Amino acid sequence: MPTPHDLPFTRTTCSGCGAIVEGLNNRFSCTVCGWVNRWDDSTSPLPSAEDDPDYPGSKKR
């Protein structure tokens, strides 16, 4: 399990309102105006539904 220091935090300017936003792997959402960038703007693929510990039938619990 990665620690917070291992996670790839990134920072940019919100395209909606200009606020500074931070995210993981270039995935951003702005808490000021609600802007989010496209899922495919990231530098890494999204995890699959099966990777989610809450996914029905998951054995990762």
C-alpha cells in the first residue's frame, strides 16, 4: 500500500475559475467551481471496477 509520500500529487490552475487545484496522476476537480478535467488527461490508466474493494464479489476485503 503506498504512503501519502509515494503518491504522485500534481498541481494546475482550474480551467473554470483560475483557482489552484491539486490531484493525483493529473486528475483534478475544483472545489470552488466544480470543474473536473477529462478522465483521459491522466498520465496513468484508471483502475478497473474489480480493483475497487467495494466491488460486488471482490475478495480484497
